[in-house]
Amino acid sequence: MKVAPLKSSFMLISMLGFMISVVYTAFGKLSETWGFTFGFVFALMFVASFISMTHAPIDQQLKMAEDFSMPRRQEYHKTSVHHK
């Protein structure tokens, strides 16, 4: 079974979405059917992100972290060049 590493924002969105759907359903702004559906989808997203976090190969995660931080390094090098 291949597991793709997911970004941490995916987990954050799943947690926030689940909490918001529960609160909206509890206060009656969202029907129980839609509240359950949204809660179920966001719970599945959370489970997927947790599986990805525990089973993904570390090499792919490190490569994604390098790709994510590379634009900042290039930007820093461009601004740190001193002209004489």
C-alpha cells in the first residue's frame, strides 16, 4: 500500500471543519443531515492525514519540506547581495 504524505494544512482544515460543522449543527444554523455529512467528511480527512503522518516515508516528507522552504532561501539570497 502506498501512502502519500499530506501537508499539515490538510489536517488543520479537517479539524477546523469538523469543529465548525458540529458547532453550527448544535446551534441550529445547519440541519442535522448536513451537519452529520460535513462532520463525517472532515473526520475522514483527519483520519487520512493521520494515516499519512504515521505511514509516509520520511524521505518524501523531507523532500517536501525542502521544496516548501526553497523559495524563502532564494528570496533571502537575492536580497542579501550587496552592490559595491
